[in-house]
Amino acid sequence: MRPNRLRQRLNAGEPSLGTHILSSWPTLVELIGQAGHYDYVEFSGEYAPFTMHDLDNLGRAFEVAGIGGMIKVEQRQWTHQTMRAIGSGFQAILFADIRTVADAHECVAAVRAETPRPRHGRGMLGVGLRRDVGMFREAGSQAYVDALDEVVVALMVEKRQCVEDLEAILSVPGVDMVQFGCADYAMSIGLAGEWTHPKVREAERHTIEMALKLGIHPRVEITEPSQAAPYLEMGVKHFCMGWDVGVLMNYWRDEGAAMRATLAGGAAPAAGPAKREGNYR
């Protein structure tokens, strides 16, 4: 079974860095791997169109690139998308829209094997003839059970109910990482679009502090390295930086405007609007 690079970094207490893609084109994963700076790629499947074949092709790309793969799965698809993603070669799952302790138990169960002696939360996965086990070579083996125990379980804290019952939710056995989502949280408390409102910032800090207290790894999304400083001071070690669509949009907007000005014989325009700080979710 393939080693889980993100799990290894968590176990060693080392920092980790990921990046996001919405495109299912596997060559992007290879290019990210060749860049040499990232431990894993998050395929933000909650927002992107994809097929089961896309998941298999991304799984192959993770192996070629020598990096890990995480998928963000949408609510009420936790079990099916998780099972198929792990079978394709993803080794970390980010679950969206957690609200209750029962939700957290369901997410952990969607990742772990159904066995009478669970190490990291009771599971419901059975034997599958998929890529992760070589189709049949490790199907149902102890190595398969152990690999499922190593899959990283990350929860989105982005709903009012989740923040209100955060300690109980993060105390569910098998939860490894937590990610605060300012956009969803702001909307859930009637502050749509106000991502930097003091109440939103307070909930983010509460999420990070509670995670650290309980031995859960908080992860923060940023758009550029300069945004990491306040989180590093809080003790955050895990970051996911940049989206493929954002990188492309910024280039097309800024460089396209500069070229248009050049063609018109005028001065290049000022840089585009400032990026929003923090994470988008």
C-alpha cells in the first residue's frame, strides 16, 4: 500500500502545505508535484464537475507526482464520494457542512474499515476491488485496514451549529484536522459576505484554539504567504494556498490589461483589486 505523506507529516508534528485544484486534468497534479513544494493537492470536488474515471486518473497522477491527494466532498455525499475517492488513491478527505456530533461520526465511519477493533474511530467500509489495493492484490487484507486507518479525516467548521457544539464534535475519535470556513459561517449567522466581521474572526480563532487544545490539527487556507503570519503565531502549522482558477484569473486579468494598454500605446494599468484575505469557504 502507498505511504500517506500527509499522515506522516501529522504524526511527526511537521508542517504541511497543499494547494487546491478545481480542474480534474491530471497534468496539473504532475506540474504541482514537479514544483517541489507541496505535500498534497486538494481536489475541491464540492465545486467541480467530475466522473469516477476522473478520480482514478487523479489517483494515478498523485502517484506519478509523488504527492498526496485530498478531496473535498459535499454534504450528503460523504459516504459514496469518500469510498470512491479512497479507492482511486486519495489519502485525505475534507468533509463539508458538518453540523452535529452525529455528522462527525458519519464522516469518520465513511473512511475507516468495518472491523471489531478500530484504531481511529469505528468504520463502515468493506472490501473493494479498486486502485488503492491493486484491484485485488491487497483487497480485504490487514494492509488495507491499516491504510484506511491512515487516511486523514478533516472536517469543515462552517456552520453556526458546528461552532456552538465544537468541542463535542472535535472530540469524536478519528478526526485529524479541522478547517474553518468563513464564507459559509458568515452566511449561517446572517452576515453573508462579511467574512472579516468580528463575530466571524472570533469563531475562527475559537475553532483554531479548540482544535489545538484537543490535539486536532487546524488547517488554514490562504492566497499568499504574507497571510500566514497571524496563524503561525497561534500555532497553526498546516496551510493550503491558492486555487488553479484564481491563479489563472489573476494572470488573465492583470497581464491581459497590461497588454491591452501596450497595444493602445498607453501606460500599463494598476494591479487588479486586492485579494480577499483568509479562506473562501
